[in-house]
Amino acid sequence: MTLLAGAALFALESAAHAQEAGIADIVVTAQKRGENLQRMPVAISAFTAKQLDLQGISETKDLSAIAPNVAVLGGTTNATASVVTIRGVPTASDESMGYDSPIGIYVDGVYLARSAASSFEVADIERIEVLRGPQGTLFGRNTTGGAVNFVTKRPTQDFNLALRAGAGNYDQRVLRGVLNTGTLAGIARSSISYLYKSRDGVVDNLLQPDRLDPGASTMHSARWALSLDLADNVTLTNIFDWSRIRSVAAFQQLVGVGNGNETDFPATLTVNGAVFPKVQPANVLGYLQAATSGEAECGSPVAQISRQRRSRVCNNSTGPSIDKVWGNMTRLEADLDGVTLRSTSAFRWWRNSLSANDLDGLGTVRGPAFSQDSLLNNMPMSVLDQIPGLTPDMRAYLASTAVPTTTQDLFEITDKRRHRQFSQEFEIVSPSGGAFEWVAGGFFFHEKGRELNPQHYAYVIDTDTIFTDANFGALAPALRLNNPARYRAMAVPSAIGYTASTRSYAVYGQATWRPGGVDDRLGVTLGLRQSWDSKTLAVFQNGVAPFAEEDLPRNRGSKKFRALTGNLSVDFRMSDDLNLYARIARGYRSGGFDARQNTAELPLTPFNSEKIWSYEAGAKAKLGNRIRINSAFFYNIYNDQFVTVPVPVGEGQSFGSIVVNAGKTRYYGFEFDGKALIADGFELDGAFGYVKADPVTYLAGDVAFQPRNVASIIKLNYAPKVTASMAASYRHEIGSNALLLRLGYAYTSSFHMFGNPLTAPFSDITKGDARGLVDAQIRLDQVNFAGGEFSVTLWAKNLTNKHYASRAVDFGQLGFSTVSFGDPRTLGLTVDMKF
């Protein structure tokens, strides 16, 4: 960021030699009306269509490090999922519909309820607005970390056609068309767009064809927008979008396994003098050392364990994930004398089908199988002779019979999910430019969803724990010594299935007052929102078979939540180019249910809402119309945070869990972003964010089952301390044409993905890597051709081919962990035509 400051000084010195236009103002609609970003008393970054198009940003997953203290990761099983972190507050990695995300994702102001369906490409984006900090007034519940709003383009008044074709490595293909009809019959405007993108996988799966390599995808997307002038002051806008994405999830590379070593995996951990049990991983290493691969080309299972990214892998049961996302938004807007009335009705649907996904990073594994009837198979006759009750024939049979084997995956899943939602919002907005500006509204939201997630895994059992002195007396040492297969795998089929529904209501209002009139330097903004939520979750399966009729009531729960949220801010415009502000905000994240909770001992239990108080002070400045620098300091107190507590459910089964409100965290940090116009056509822009997440309370049960605070050992998930970006761009006019060069760098520091060492035995090995990614673009623009305008862009992402772990799964008691890596270097060429 020192570079940006130095550039700012240089820009001031060279201002006299540069063009007078300077840096253009950005108008955003984050507060329900068009406003200059620099005058808003809130931390917000906005990105225009030109910026987004050049950088290839078109969906949620592309936003990582684009703004300070913002990080984004992709999903683990499907293409439309994303994990967004803003100021250290992340989207939950658990995508079940019992949870709500604390980061709000919106398209044209319409809330997308499910993080698993929050990232899909839109072919015609006008602007992206990223709001940091709680947005509990105008955006509502579940925005304790912040909100991201994608604003799409409206149909234009003139006829035009834009076409794009492109290609790149990994057999990338892109085709796009956007047609604006212009004004029809004097009252209507329409646009139609279509987008096709495809690529092969970025990792070679030796067991599948190229089209099923990890990272492969094919997408079709369409959008239709219509604006209709019903009267001089009444406009109807309707936007329909549809996407179908066929994708193969990123490869989950096996990086850590349990090994039975108490030094590596101690059974307990002492915190502040109290002793806590730790989740013990099964000795998967012992099992894999005695096992072989089910496929000859894969090599030994142990040889496939690595923390270094592998480009050739084995994944036997990888199948495509099919996501279908579609929605329709209808907005009626009337500009009446003194106020604007706005009604927004929206439906959205999502369907996901995952045919197969092998999450263990291996092909099939052939090894000893566990069953009670075969425990004594292949034991020496000298040992069997000492066991009373065995006939001579039985001894001979056992001694000559091999331990049975099983060929299976360590962990494999399929999944079927569906979701639909409806929202209705009414708004009344006062005219802009007065001493008193206000907005009031009401909101209704309803969603329903269903998931059936079959799982099949191998649970490794140390049979020496069965050959104990208690079970076999003096014979136990001989049985352990002569055990022909100490580690054996038990095949465990299971499934999680549930239905979920939510109803939410809210009323809200926000007003800004400037005591001395519209030009007064002092402004006060107050906003309040009252929300009511009602949630129901009905689990119909959590195990081998669906629940019996008599068990369904204890696996069904309903709960109502309510909260008052809002914000108070004071801004002072010291000059036309410097705005100072202070803001206090309260937000809440709705409570819910853990669909994975073991209900054998405790009926399905809801967890309550989270609440956050945020304190922020910031400055927004422009210097000589050549430099824009915005900065903010913040301090947040997050109460009643969700904590997942493991619950053992018996030998041979993985841990269950229950979610409770047992956490409190302080977040504090600072951030700034800026742009400097150095000289004609030469710009620098950059951003820097730092956040420190300081857990204050985090409860866990000690060995005596007493809840105690273990906050000192907790590392919050998906919360990088540092994000930064820097880019330089240069535009050179060549006659009527233009050459545009851009070089960008984005940095994200390392972070934990499973930060509780009591429940995540592989916490350290599954950390997300620090990464500095370089991208570049070269564009020849404004070339007249065949009556239109022609441009060519050569682009590259991750130019230095950085290898970095971006997502992970810690399977805990099952005894292994995996990570997936970000995309390697990708590059390509696109050609655009505009008529």
C-alpha cells in the first residue's frame, strides 16, 4: 500500500499534465436510492461493468480479494456454492438448509437464501456492490458480516448487439450474445442474453475420461429483461434468468491420516488447568499400509497421501453435479409527487443432483474387512487350541480361512437437493437532495427445501482393542501378537434426509437528516428494522434407514425468532472532497437446526440467533480529482455464536453433533481502498484489509462433562487476517483505436478451515495456504470492423501458477482429511463485436 501512497503524491505533481476528467464518481443503490459512493457513511466498494468485464468477474466465486477484508472460496461438491468471508465473518461451510449464511448475497436486491446456490454467472452485469459490516436495516437479517449485491443491466433505449467468442487452455470455450431491441412502440425496451462456457478439468483423473476430470464444467445461461413504461411515471421491469451447470467438483486430495501415535494425536488436551477429550482419528494409516489399490494404475494407497498438489490422481466414483438455477423478478416503480413507490416480487428455484463424489482422494481400496464372525480367521492353530469351546473342525476351519477383504471407497456420497423461495418487498422512498431523506418498507420471505444425502464410508477398527484382557483373559496377548489383520474396515452405509421451511417478515425504515439543509456538512442517519422468522426442520433419515414412524416426532422441530436491528451514523463533510463518518450497527443471524444432530438421546434441538454490535469510523477522500482513498476502522462484538459440539454415537460410527450458542468473539481491524490517476491513461488501484478475530467465549465439555471456556485455543474458520490487492492499468490511444494493459495482484493470508483442535484432529494440515495471485489482461479496443466495434483481449489468471489449498474436509473420527487446490494458471483469448 506504500506504493499507492507514493503514486498519490506523484499524481498530484503530474496533475497539470494529465487530462482534466479525473476519476469518475460511482453511483450505487445500496441504500435504496442512487447515491455517490463517496458520500455514503458506510464501508462499500463498487465495481463497474468495464472493470468486471476486463477482469473476468461475473459471479460470487470471482470476488476474492477484490475488496478489502473480503475472501471467497468455491464449494466442495457443486459449482454454485461459495464460502464468502467479510471482516472475518464467514459463510458456514455446512451447506445444509438448517443454517443461514451471515453474508447476504443479492441479485438486483433479491436475497439468495442458500449459500449452495449463491454463485452462478450472469451474462449482463452492470455493477457489483460489496458492503462490509452488518447491514441489518435495509438488507435485513443474515447480513452480520456484510452483503454483496449484483446489479444487472437494464434494456437500453437503442438497438445494439454484443457478441463474444473465446478460447483458452484446458479446452476453455465461451460464447456470449446480448441483444437489446431498443425502444418498441414507444413504451417497451427488452434485452435477451445467452452465455455458454465450458472447460476440461484441471487435474487428470486416471480413472475417468477428460470430461469427468476434477474442475470440468459446462454451463448454459440465459436472461431476458423487459422494461415497460405503463405511464409517464410508472415503470414495470421483469427479469428472468436461467442457468444449468454440469460440473465436476475439485479433487479432494488425501493429506492427513490417523496413525495411532499418541504424540501426533493425543487423547486429551489441557486448557487452563482443565483436561478435555480430543476426537481420536481411526488408524487409517495402519489400514492403508496393509491394503492395496483397487486399480493397478493408482499405485499404493499410502503413496497417494501428499500435501503437495498432484496433477495426476485416482478418483474412481467421480460423477457430475447438475445445478439448475432459475428465477424471475418483477419490479413495479411509480414516481409520484414527493415519493417513489416500489414493489419487488421474486421467485427463485434451485435443483442439484450429484451422481457420485469420492471425497477421500483415492480410488477404491482393497483391504481386510471387519465382521464379528471372522475375528479369529487365519489365527495360528497353536493359539486356537487354547480357546475353549472350539471343536477341532472349527479350529481347522478358522486356521485355514483367510480374513475377508473389502474393496470400497473410504468415503463416497451422492446427493439430491431442491429449494424454492418467494420474496415480496414494498418500499416508499423520499425524493433525493432534500434536508430530510428517508425510506420505509416491508418484506416477506418464504422458502422450502429438501435434501437426501446418501453416504458410504469405511470405518477402520483396531481389532486389538477387541482382543483385550477383559474379553480374553490370559490369551489376549497371544491373540494380539498373532493377529493376521489388526486394522480392518467396516462398511457403513448412511444417509441424511430432511425437509426445511422458513417464513420471514420485516418492517424497516431509515432516514438521513442534515439540520442546515441539503448542503449542511453534518448529517445524521438512523435506521431500524424489526424481523420475525419462523423455521421448521423435519429429519426423516440420519443413519442406515429412514426413521420409523414413532421416531419422526423427536426429529422434527419448529422455532420462532425475532430481533430488532439497525444503525446510527453521523457523517461530517469537511469539504466537497472529504467525508468523515462514524457508525454503530446491530445485526442478527437467524437461528435454526442442525440436520446432522444425533437424536438418540436428545430430540432435535434448535439453536438461537446470533447478534453482532459493530462500531466503525471511516474517511472518504478525493485529492485533486486524481486520487480516491477510502478507509475504515472497525470493532465488532459477536454474541451467541453457533458452536458445533461433537456427540459420540457409538463404536463403528462417526461422531454426531449438536449446535449450541456458546461463542463470543471480538473482531477488530482496518481497511482501505483507493485509486490514483497518475497520468493520462495510467491508473493504480489497490486495497488492504486486516482483521483480528479474538474468541472470548467458546464452550467445550471437559472429561467430567463440565462446560468450560476454551477460547484461547480456537482459531476461527475461514478468517484470513490479511487481504490485499494492487493493480496497474495503462490505456494508450492509437488513432481511433486503444490499447489497454492491466497487471493485477491479489493476496490472501493463510487461514484455518477447522480451527477447533478438540474436534478437528487435522486442524493444522487442512489450513488454507497464503496465496498471492497475479492476473493480467491486454486488450486492443475500439477497432472499427464491418460496421461495428471490434476488440481482442488476451488474459491470464494465476499467471505464476501458484499452488494453494483452498478448501478442506476434516473427517475427524473417521481418520483422514483432504484438501482441494485452487485453479492453476489459466489463460485465453476473447474476441468481442458490438453493433
